[in-house]
Amino acid sequence: MRSLEVHGKNGEGKPRAAAFYDMDGTLVRTNLVHSYLFNAWNSPSIARTVLRTAGGIARIPAFLAVDKLDRVAFNEMLYALYDGEYEDRLLELAEDHFEEVLKPNIYPGAYELIEKAKGKGLHQVIISGSLDFVVAPLVRHLGLDDLITNKLEFRRGVATGRIVPPIVAGASKARIIQEYARRAGIDILESYGFSDSYSDYPMLAVLGRPAAVHPDRELRRAARTFDWPILDLS
């Protein structure tokens, strides 16, 4: 495993480089389905809780199958289950979700990695297919600078089950990062990317300093081919 060397600020003291982190499986031992099941389990009605949780569990094999083929379709299928949820309730549950699900599952090495990058002046961003209100408490806890996430569409405070474009998943992450970097004046060739999944290969490939974190088989193979660092934060 190669060590990761990070570089600092430009001469003006402004961030000239950034660090883009995937969340699930990279910084924390969770995935998108965990968030949905937490939401379903905490439905106000016991009967509704049972139905929604059972329904979510029953769909997991289908979700996993779709996830292997099309990350965008996986996101669309999963977030369709949020149809009819109240926005204020989801926002309230997000803090509990962080304390009970995300915080206990942060990889120990994530803190060191983030502090090292912070000390070098990198602009730090989570880019995740998770929802904005799910990721925001983690961003605050870790002291990161920004988040790029999926957002549910709400009408009159009720979720429609649709995602506000663009969908943050798979190859679209690369395009989103390129646009973000243009707006923020970030040099992507001096920037870092961290992910556990080969689905994020396009994102990692557009950044000058990619690293694989607890990589799946395909990403590990790519990391070895291109001599990217392979990190274990556990």
C-alpha cells in the first residue's frame, strides 16, 4: 500500500486543490439502503413501519442487481420509495440517523485522512448519491467544506419520490466535479478523489490524485493498473 502525499495551498493562500470523498463504504460503513430502512423503521405508525421496512427488505435483491448494472437507475428506484414522506419529518430524522447510524460507523482512519488534508489547505467535499439532509450532519461533524448530493423533489412539503436533476451517481459524478471545479476555481489535476467502488472510476479518473479506499475487486484492479494508492481506513 503506497502512502498518500498531499500538497498545500497556492501562493495566495486560497485552495488550489480539493479532496472529493465518496461517503458510503469510503468514509463510513453504510450504504444508501441503510438510510431508507432507518427512515422506514421510524415511521410514526407501527403498521406503516412494518409494511415499509418489510417492503424495503424485500426489494434489496432487486436493488443490488440494478446497482451492478446502472447506478442511476438504482438511485431512482430507491428514492421512489420516499414518495409521500413529509419533508419536516425527514429533516428531523436526519439528525437521529447521523447519531445512530452514520457516526458510529465512521471509519477511524477517516478522521486522520481528513485532518491531514485540512492541514494542507485542501477544499474538502463529500460527493455522494445519498440525500443532502442525510449527508449534511456528517459534513458538519467532520469539518468539511461542502457537499454534492442527491436531492429529493418536494411539493408542498411532501416528497414526490423523484430526484432533482442532475442525479449524483456513477459517471455523472465526473461531470459534476468538473463543473464544480470550474465554478470554484479548483485545479482538478491537483485534486484528490477517494472511493470504494468501481462505479466511481470516472470520477477518480478525472482527478489528478485518485485513491481507492477499501476497493471492490474491479476498482482494486484499476488502482493496481494505474498505480493509485489503496487505502484502508478501518
